[in-house]
Amino acid sequence: MNLLEHEAKRLLAAAGIPIPRGQLITDDSSDTPDFPLVLKSQVPVGGRGKAGGIKLIESADAFETTRQALLNLSIKGYSPTSLLAEEKLSIARELYLSLLVDRATASIQLVAHTDGGMEVEDNTDFQKWTISLEHNDIDALGQSLADYYDLPGQTFALQDIVEHLIACLKTNDATLIEINPLILTDDNRLIAGDAKITLDDAAAFRHDWKFTDTPTEANFVTIDQNGTTATIANGAGLAMATVDAAVSAGLSPANFLDVGGGASKETLLTAFHRIIEYPNVRAIVINIFAGITRSDEVARAIIAAKQEINELPPLFIRLAGTNYDEAVTLLTDAGITIMPSLEACLGAAKESLDV
Ligand code: GDP
Ligand code: MN
């Protein structure tokens, strides 16, 4: 489960990591916050800044219009139900800092970059440290981080942040905590400017989580961030079989996705938006056995995705079940081909990828 920024920041603050002063704004909230402020769309995806979801507001005059505009702005298929109004910070530097669970080595990885912020994905040379689960010299790690950022004056602060971040990851059963940017203010404070936290759904029984649920997230799993083929299927079994078949056919799947029974057009559109965030995906294999989900609804989502998303990779679609004939008519009218079998889809995807 991916938390919204304000939820993630609440966990960071509880763990002792500095966050900006702020308040949550909903459609009917009435208190006016202090200016200048930054108004931030609360959607469970990154890249809000680039999508127009982060606005700097200098004075009260611009507040109302900006609030309405942000509440009406859908980002990558998500519409916010709340906004976070935060004190505007004077930024000296934007750093990148994250912790993630590395299943392969059964350890925690600390990942850092000196250039955080909205362009962080352009960086390739991230600095990484492995934290074993048994014993670590956290102070030495904080020291190394201060050296790496070239912030000798912040050694104590960074030692604190690293210690609290590890505790935050463990106590909350998070698999990822990303602070981007970690802001160094003009007056030399380190503050978490943005936060992303992914919780381990398998640990839900240990907690009393009351976070905003975003339906498509749970059954969407990244297999390989650099994979070239994305998959969309319904039902966990069919979704697994689709991924396995893609691997057997020599394709490299980026994700597993079970859109669930009764998947709506919204759910599917959100899935497409997530998929196009993978850097190397050049084919999307769709394998839907419609039962409660209706084929025509799937077809409408596919058509909408084609219209809405520029540079949507080629689609290889196999559909069967409820309202199949209607789906065929809709897709054919839109010039989209349905394939007779999953094998045909995978073969065609392979050919188009030239693998
Ligand atoms: P994201 O685009 O979804 O990752 O949203 P962020 O919360 O990371 O905000 C994007 C960018 O907005 C940051 O990298 C900053 O450059 C800018 N920003 C966010 N908060 C502040 C602030 O308090 N002051 C200033 N000057 N810029 C901010
Ligand atoms: Mn960010």
C-alpha cells in the first residue's frame, strides 16, 4: 500500500524526522492557512510537480482559485480529495534520501543522491549503503552520508535522520521510505520536503492501519523496473499465468497486475497511467477473462487510454467472456485489434519488440 504524502509525513514526524508545518485542506475546510505556502495535491503518485499538482501561493488572494484548480486536477488518473498546505521553505539544496527493503540480500538499503528534486530520475549514480538487520554503526553511516552530501555541519542531524528513518521503516513494516527532496533550508535545517512510504501489505495484521486506500495499488506489483513488457490481467491466477507465459515466450515483464473482478474504466485507466511510467515498456499485453468485469467496459477503458495517453505503447489484447461481442464492435470501430489467444498476443509482442 502506498501512502499519501500527508500520511507518510505523519509517520516520519512520529519517528522524529523534521517535516514542514502544514495542514490538510479538503473541499469544505474553512481555516485559512498562513502565507506564503505551498499547496500540494494528495494523490498516491510521484511527479506531481511536473503535472502541475504543486503550487506556490504567495498571498491569500490566489488561494481560493488555486485550491479549486488543484482539487479539479486529475494526475495520472487520480483525483485528489485533499490538499496539503505547507509553509514555504527557502531552499538552499534539494537532496535525495531513501531506505528500502532489499529482499535478495535480506537487508535494508540506504540510497542517496546529492541532486534530489523533480529531476532525480535523470541521475544514475546513486550512492548506496547496505544496512544489515543485526548490527550497524548508525553514527558512522550518518557520517558517511554527511561526507557524501558534503555537509559536514549536518553530521549530527543526518545521524539522527538515519537512525529515525530505520526505526520508522521497521516499526511501520514499510518496504520503502523515500524523501525527495530532503530540503536543506537557507537557515541550515534539514526537512523532509516530500515523502513516499510503501507499507508491506503482508504485515497489515500487525497494525491498525487507517490510511486512504487506493484500489489498484494492492494488486500492482513491479517485477522489473526496466522490463519491456507490461501486463494487465484480471484475477490473481490469470495475472500470474500471464506473467509466466510472457517470461516463457522470452519477454521481460515489468509488472504483475490483477485489476480484480468488476474492474471499472477508472481502475484500468489508472493502470495504464502507472504502466507508462516504466522507462522501457514498449508493449502492453492485456489478458482479460470477463466475468463480473465486462468486456465492453475494458474496451472503453482501452479506447480512452489511447485517446488520453500520448505515446501509449502498442497493445496486444486478448479478451473473452461477458459482453465480448460488444467489445469487439467497440474496438474494431476504434481501429484496435483483438487477438484470438494469449499465445498470439505474446508472439506479436515479441515480434514488435524484436526480441
Ligand atoms: P513531486 O513532484 O510529486 O515529487 O512533489 P514534491 O513535493 O517533491 O515537490 C516538487 C518540487 O516542488 C520540489 O522538488 C521543490 O523544488 C518544490 N517545492 C516543494 N515544496 C517547496 C517549498 O516549500 N519551497 C519551495 N521553494 N519549493 C518547494
Ligand atoms: Mn518529490
